[in-house]
Amino acid sequence: MHILEGYGYWGMTIAAFLAGSVFPFSSEAVMVSLQIAGLEPWPLFLSASVGNVAGSMFNYYVGRLGRLEWIEKYLHIKREKVLRTQAWMENRGVWMGTLCFLPIIGSALSVAMGYMRANPYKSFVAISIGKTVRYGILLLVTYYIQN
């Protein structure tokens, strides 16, 4: 984490990408550390949002390849979890992508959206809404705790 903090906004983008994809990483801790270290909130917010959305869209496109073997092997998401998430999402629509910010199921949601071939533009918008709201709330809470 200290290495990423040394890179400032780029470190935030990388941390958020890792956290947004299936790699276990806490971009929230990096964001709070960088905000406390004095980085400006708006560029930090943008860096985190862009990186995290990009991570989820990476998952989406891996899911869109349609190879459950690859999803299990490279993303470490079990076939059953993808299929269960897909079944759950079928009646709820692409706007469930706003929940991709949630720990544990967020990665499976974005992979399932790709696997289902959900509209990529609507998926991008839905994922972006959930991710940016989360980082906005985190920035505000950190700001009010600091002041």
C-alpha cells in the first residue's frame, strides 16, 4: 500500500482498478490514506472512480468472453457463483450493476453481466453510478472526520 501511496493519484487509480477487478485489494484504505496525506479530494475521487469502474469493466469483458473455465481459472470465481448470480440478475436487469461496489458479490455481478451479454453501455453507466457514489460517500466521511 505504501508503494501505491507514493504514486499519488496514479497509485489511487491502480489500487482502485485492482479492487474493482477480482483481485483482493482495499482501495478504500488507500483513498483514506491519500486524503489524510493531503491529496486533493476531487482528483482523488476521479482517480478512484476511473480505476474502479475500469476494474469492473475488465471483469465484464472477461465474462463476455463466455468461458466459464477462464473465469474460474483466472478470476477465481466459481462457475456456480456466476450462474447463480446470472439467474438472480435475469429478472432484475442491467441496473443491478449499481451494486458492483459491494464486497464479495460485486466482482461476480460484473462478470455475470458480461457473461449474460448485458448491454455494455448500460452496464458501464450502472457500474459507474454505484462506484462513484461509494467513493463520494467515503471522501465526505473522511473529510468530516478530519475536520
